Amino acid sequence: MSSSRPPDLPDFAKPPVAEVVLSLQFGALSSLTTAHVGLLWRRYRDRLPLIEEHPPLAPASESFGPPSPPRVEVAFEDKPPAPRVWFVNEAKTELVQVQQDRLVHNWRKVGGGDAYPRYERIRERFRDEVSEFEAFLHDEGLGELAVNQCEVTYVNHIERAGEWEHHGEVEKLLRNWAPLPAVAFLPAPEDAVLRWRYRIPGTDGPAGRLYVTAQPSWSAADGSPVWVVNLMARGAPIGTGIDGAFEFFDLGREWVVRGFADLTTDSMQRCWERTDAWSG
């Protein structure tokens, strides 16, 4: 199932995208051991020859009823949790993450010359990787994927580009931030950490949520200030099977991109060379 870009979606010739992540969460495959993951790597190894081990990601899901009171649970495991394994390409710009209840694809910008390959190409690559994973599970008799949550994440590294000088000038980056009046007692803030949540509407209720965070950081290359703006859409598949999961990916990407355009200022969008028809 292929995807085409919506014709009215905001677009930038020089987007500040540093990483894109597509993640499938599914019912845990308890029979999937580290030894099986080693066998799976053979199917990806020509393109992703490097391997790393990391602690597993915790399950996450969206619910929309009244919040439940916090509970403290103690679990006793008869064996340690299986690790999360990364299959990484030589350039370290692409990787696949595998654990008992997750399959994840990352594209990330490592150097200044790494061009963002665009969502449609990343989606197509991940669809092939999911098909390969499903075939492996079938061949090894390890079960089937029962996807319960999908995530689309865009990480943006926003440099000054002559538009702002320090982290306190949030209003030059984000539309929904107003500076204090000149007569205020407080000076301009040194910096800020911002978070938003938005419900994504669906046919029969919320389809998921969009999470947005903006926080100050510093360039590893030269120590200059940057803003890291992270947008993540998460929800259940729209329909059944893997096609339903990718339907949510497409919806989530649309909310990420339109949300980013709504939240960032016209002056910053001109720096990123917005190319679609808009009023900025």
C-alpha cells in the first residue's frame, strides 16, 4: 500500500528535520529471543551491517477516559527482559530497532550533508522491513503481529539563521508565545521548556494524540544555541492489519507537519524556504 503526499500539505525546501521515527507496537512475541533476533539480522545485514543492544522501550498507549489513579506494581520476572536490538547502516543514518513488542525505523541526520529523504521514502522502506519481519515470524513459527499502537515522530533542530540570538527569544520561533510588555518587572527569560498535547479526531472518537515539546539545546559542532522541537503522533491503527497501521502513520505525519507549520513563525518558515502556497 503506497502513500502520496497531500497536495496542500506545508512543504519546505530546507526543513530543519534531524530525525524521523516510525514505530509499531504490538502484542509481545514472548517466543522471540535474542537468538531469533540474530537470525532476523541476516535478512537485513546487507543494508544494515552494524548491530547494537539497548534496554527495551516501555509499552505506551493512548487512552481517553478519566485518568486512573496511580498504582504501584511489583513484578517478579523469572528471566531478564530481552534487549532492544538495533540494526544500523554504515553511515549510521538509518536503523531498525527490534524488541519483543516493537519494530521501529529511524532516519537521522548525522552530518551536514545528510539530506532528509522525505516521509514517502522512509514509509516505503519501513513497509518493506515490516513485510520482511512478518515473513521471518511466519517462517520461524513465532506468531503474528497484532499492532496496538503506532507512532510518528519528527525531531527538528532549529538554528538561529539570523532570526534569533538566544533561547529567551521564544516569540521569534513560536507563534503562541508573547513576550512580556516593556514595563514588566521580569526581564526576558533565559530559556523555556514547552509542552503541548492535542487530540487527533477520528471517525468514532479520538484517533490519537499529537505531542509537541520545545526545549533549548546547544550545537555539538560549535556550541551555538539551537531549539529542539519534537512532534510525535501516537494512536491505534485505523482499520485492521498492517495497512491500518500505515493509515495511522499517514494521518500522524499530516498532523505533525500541519502542526509544525501552525506553531512556528512566518519568519522562521521563510528561512526554511516554505514552497507551498501560503500567506507568509
